[in-house]
Amino acid sequence: MDRGGDKQQQHQPSVAKSARQHRYDEWIFRDVPSDITIEVNGGGFSLHKFPLVSRSGRIRKLVAEHRDSDISRVELLNLPGGAETFELAAKFCYGINFEITSANVAQLCCISDFLEMTEEFSKDNLGSRAEEYLESIVCKSLEMCVEVLQQCETLLPLADELRVVSRCIDAIASKACVEQIASSFSRLEYSSSGRLHMNRQAKCDGDWWIEDLSGLRIDLYQRVITAMKCRGVRPESIGASLVNYAQKELTKKLDLERRIGSQLDIATLDDLLIPSFKHSGDTLFDVDTVHRILINFSQQDDSEEELEDDSVFESDSPHSPSQTALFKVSKLVDNYLAEIAPDANLKLAKFLVIADALPEHARTVHDGLYRAIDIYLKAHQGLSDTDRKKLCKLIDFQKLSQEAGAHAAQNERLPLQSIVQVLYFEQLRLRNSLGCSNGEDEHKPMHQSWRISSGALSAAMSPRDNYASLRRENRELKLELARLRMRLNDLEREHVCMKRDMEKSNSRKFMSSFSKKIGKLSFFGHSSSRASTSPSRQSYRTDSKVIERTCASID
């Protein structure tokens, strides 16, 4: 099977060679025997010296140098355009007519220079014919200039030396600028007051060239864009062209996004602020592309964890490269969210998918996320209570710094449930601080160790174990929060009773009653303390039901 394939591949060049031989046998002199063979890329052309030396200065010099030996074979190495272009040049030497087009003019310019088919050796030679077509036909059309540039990709650097490339680039930039000006004039209209103004709602038709440029090689495309900037083409048109070119050429099988995701930890905020050019109702920045990049980053992180065994996973600490990358990317994402949050067109769903794209253990501090959510709430004040709760569920208020916690406690844009959580965690923090300052290490509540360990991942625990521990301790905190709410309710009832006492008793009796009631409440005391009043069986059942309902409302 392989031998048959090799024979078929060896047979293909011979078929092409015989087809080419058949083509030039139709226009070559049949009654005069050939006296020279020109070899080009392994193929031979049996021709005649006289037509060739009358047009080509290079072949004339080669024949003159070997006049004594009567040269009959010449090999032309590195011939621009190959055998097909040489066939056209040979036809020209024989006086055979053929059509010069945008698909072959660049090759003809280069081969005429290589073979020295200039006015010096023959009037109205191939070089001048090709140059005339390039100047009078190609440079008048933007589409033809783009096609010629595509043909020049295989003719560099000779096509650049002959200024074929630069002339086409200048023509493209000039035509784009003219089209832009003409389009601007077409959008001028008179207002009701009779004043002339620009209709910005009308579609701009001067950027039709954007699609044509997407087929250029990147080095030539860069030169075209640079020339357009110098000519004064609108920056938004250039930006739209860059985005279109990136979507067409640089994102094949989404490989670019995958590579960006693998290096996201070294990216900056400006790298992610990709302008969006879809339509007027879209977001200011391309959020969808950034989301796909984050998904690639997260999937890369997941795939690396799957390849590692459990022991390696557990040894992953905040100082390991993967964890460090997570920390950096989490800060980058929080800054990105804060930057795009004021956009009025940014939907809640898009904000949520960006904020929730990273794993939970990526953020050790939630200050940046809280700041971004607060900016979004401020810019989108029409959000419902349900939507605001969805946003605030992303924040772990236990991971807020003292400054951020103090701000959140007074933030009226947050839902009431979130403010209660902030106040509770701030009270825990105050309570733990008081315990540390008094040196009562043996009486510290169990939530202090949770607060410390949840602030940053423990080096001795894996993120998976840490997550399970956080969930367990979170349930315990919910129970404690329910108890706290019950105590607050008791305080409110006692406050009502104290108001009644104020009306019936004098100031001294009231102060005595107030001291006794505060002692009974034991607001900061432990439930297991002997000084606290033991609840009856009936009240214990009632408290349990209240706790269950409170925990359900928190969930």
C-alpha cells in the first residue's frame, strides 16, 4: 500500500511536467529545432536562443559568456514565481499574447527584474508592461491591491525591493481614507432647525475593507495598519479591523485563547480590557472572550490536579506555583470586575459567570470581590432584592478585612441578610480580640481558629480538606447565628418591659431592675456556663424550631 502511494506521488510531478510540455508545445516553433534548454525547478523548456536573447538581458549575457562552447543548457536557480511564471515570460519573448492580471502581475514584475527584461534590452518589454498594469489598474482598486499583496508573500524580499509591496500598501491606506471621507459625507443631513449635522445612527459603509484585510499575512497586515494610522483612518475603524483579523486568523480551533489561559497569571488588567465592536447595545468590553480565557485557565488547573495523585494534591500549598497562579489570577479577575462593573449594558448573568469562574479556594481575601460587587450595585440600582442576594452570595464575609467589614456594615446597597452576617462576623472578631487581650486562651470559642484558618489556606491541609472543614464549621456558625438572633429577640422583649417599668417606677428602682435583667440575659456568655439560666423543656423545643427556621432562611 505504501509503495503504491510512493509511486503515485512520484507520478504526479511527471504528469504536471507532461501537461506543461503539452502547453508550450502548442505555441513554440515546431518547424525549427530547439537550440537551448532552460531548466527551472527541475523542469526543462526546449526553446530557441534568438527570441530569448532579444528580450532577456540575463540570458543574453549567459549565452555571450559561453559563445565558444556553444551553450545548449541553462539552469536558472531561485527563479521568482517558478516554472509557471517563466512560461509566461517565455511566451512574451515569443510574442504570444496572454493576460496580465492581479493574480500574476507581482510575479511578472519580479521575473522581469530577474531576467532583466527591461527597456535597456528591448522596447516595451515585460517589465514596463507589468509596471504599467500595476500603476494604472491595480493601485486604483483596494481589492486588487490586497490580492497582489497576497501574491507577494512568496516573492519577498524581491517584491519589497521593487516597491511592489509598498505601492500596494500606500494605495490601500489611501483608498480606505477616501472611502471613509466619502462615507462621512453621505451621513451628513439637515436637522429640523436647518443646521447640517452628522447622523451617527446611520450605518457606516466606509469600513467594507475590513473583511478584505483579514486574508493578509500578519507582517503585511501590520504594515497596512501602520500606513492607515499615518493616513488618518479613524481609530475605531482600525480597532474593528484588528478585532476582525484576530477572530479570523489568530483564534483557529481556539488555540490562542488556550495559550492565553495558560499564561494568565502574568497578564495585566490592560491585557483583558478587550474592546467590543459587535453592536451599539453590547458591553463596552468583550466579556465573553475573557470568560472563555478564564474557563481555559480553570480547566488547565483541573487537568493538572487530575494528573496528580492525592499525596501530591495534599502537598499543594499557597507557595506552590499553581496556587500562586490562582492567587494572582483571582486579584486580576477582581480588578477586571471592578473595571467593567459601571457598564450599564453589563448584564448580571455575565458579571456572575466572570466572578464565579475561579474555584472557591482561589481567593484568600474577598476585599477585591466585595469592591467590584459594590460598584456594580451602585451602577445598577434597579436590581431586585433577589438579584442583589445572588451577587452577595459570592462574598464570603468572613474573608473581609477589618476595613472592608466596617464599610460593608454601613453599606445600604447590600441586602439586610448580608449586613446581619457582616455584623455577626465583626462581633466574632471583636470577641476573639478581647479574648486574646485578656490571655484567656483556654476559653477561646471554636470560631477563632476557624476565622484564622479560613483567612488563608493552611499549608498543612489540601484545598479539598480545607473546603470540607469550612462547610462543617459554616453549619456550626449558622447555629450560633440563630442563637444570637434569639438572644436579640429576648433583648427586644426585655426592652419593652423596661419601658413599662420606667413609667411605674422611680429612677432608683428602674436602675436596679435594669441591672438584674442584664445579668439574666448574659448576652456574651457561653450557653454551657453555670451562671446562665437553664431553659425548660418546653422552651428548648421552641428554640430548636426557631433555630431550624433561621438556618433555612440563611441557606
